[in-house]
Amino acid sequence: MLKTLGRETKGFRLVSVLTPIFMIAEVIMEMIIPKMMASIIDNGVTPGNMQVIYTVGAQMIVAALFGLLFGILGAVAGSHAATGFARNLRRAMFRNIQTFSFANIDKYSTAGLVTRMTTDVTNIQNAYQMLLRMSIRAPASMIVALIMSYTINRRLANIYLIAVILLGCALAFIMSRATKYFGEAFRKYDDLNESVQENVSAIRVVKAYVREKFEGEKFRKASENVRNLLMRAELILAWNAPLMQLTVYSCILLISWLGAQLIVSSGATAFTTGDAGTTDNSSCNSFHLITLTGCRLCCSQAGEIYD
């Protein structure tokens, strides 16, 4: 299905390739800065060498500016690729709907077609943009941060590795529980759109028979069903933040304690700076996986119309 929908990236494949490259370049620039900070402390602050402080400080500013530039280019290219992909997909779906046989017209409701061309395509567009940008940036940032950590001190870097594994297992459990509710919520959108469509198209009949209250209650129930399912999913996802914060501060405490024992003051500075870059991106990966998993249903529904 993804391969079928992927044909609609025609005309935007160059920016689709450039976006991950810009994201990886931005990550590299960000991860170099903690390493430079440790160099300033070791070779500049401790011996009192102002020349090293000025030189490395200027290099940090240049790295930050390049990181900003790559981030802006990645955002522009990713948005261009995602919106172009969504435009091509909507156009192809609309053209295919015009060729529907009477059997297909009877099979798909108008509300279902509206959902597929609006909500589903929008979710696919957001997932595609996330796939090009954040789903590349977060894993790359985590990998580069781990590599940088091992170049500073292998023993302290093992704390990151253990924390990432434990956090990944916890987030995988949360993701498996929340994905179920997202899938059900997407299916309820058809009922919501159907209620709006019937009420608008037959508004004269509704007013003539004084059925406003009934139609309002019908819409309220459809809207409440979507709300309840999304609320259940969000309540499960709410555990992401405390788990991530617990992992981050546990890593900081362990690194500070072990770092003091190993007398690695410069390494401790770079490690605590890169701590959030490792654990925060693990949490980001969970959100991306949940979004992409929920998008599978949208791809499946859109693919029915596309084919």
C-alpha cells in the first residue's frame, strides 16, 4: 500500500531526499557543540588560556548558525514535499472517484469518501512530513549522542545505553495500548461526517419536522464517541512525559555521582548536556511510531479509493 501511494511523490522526490540530509546535518552540528564545550573547559578554562576560549567559542557559534540553517532548510523542504504529496494524492483519488462503477458508488458512502479525501489525506501528509523530518532527526540525534558519549567515557556512556533500552521497552508498551484507541477513533470519523452531511443536505426537512433537537443529539453522540476514544489514547500517552523526565534526571544523578568518583569534570559537563539529546529523542520516537502506526489505517482507507 505504501509503495502504491508512494507513486504520488512524483515531482517532489528531490526535496523528499534533501530533507533527511538537512536533518542529519543539523543533528551533527548540535552534537558537536557539547564536545566543543568540553574542549573549552579542558584546554581553555582550566589552564586559563583565553585564546582557546575565543577560538573554540567562535567555532561553537559557527556550528550553531549552520545548525540553524540546516534546520530551516529541512523544515522548508519537508513542508514542500509533504504538501505536494498530499496534493497529488487528493487529485489522484478524485480522478479515480469519477470513474467509479455503480457497485463502488453503492459500496462507499459520501461521508466515507469525504473522510478519506480530507482527514485521512491530512493525516498521511502529517505522517509523511514527520517521517522525512523528525523520524530521521530523533534517531540520528540519539545515535550521534551515544557515539559522542562513548568517545568521552565508555563507562558513563553505558548509563545512556541502559536508560535507552529500559525507556524503549516502557514506551513500546504505552504505544501498543494507545494505538488501539487511535484506530477506533479514525473509524468513528465516518459517523461524525455522515451526521453533518445528513443534517446539512436535509436541513429543510429537519426544520419542517422540528427535528433539530434529535439531529443535535445525534451529532453530539458521534462527536462524543470520537472524543472519548482520543481521550483514552491521550491519557495513556500522558505517561510519556513522567517516564522521560524520570529517565533524564536518573541519568544526570548517576553520571554526576560516577563522574565525581572518576574525576572526569570535563566529561561530566558534556554528558549532562547531551543527556536530554539521548533520552528526549527516545520519547520523540514513541510519538512518531504512534502517529505512523495510526496512519496505517488512513493509508489503507485512502488506498481503497486510490486503486
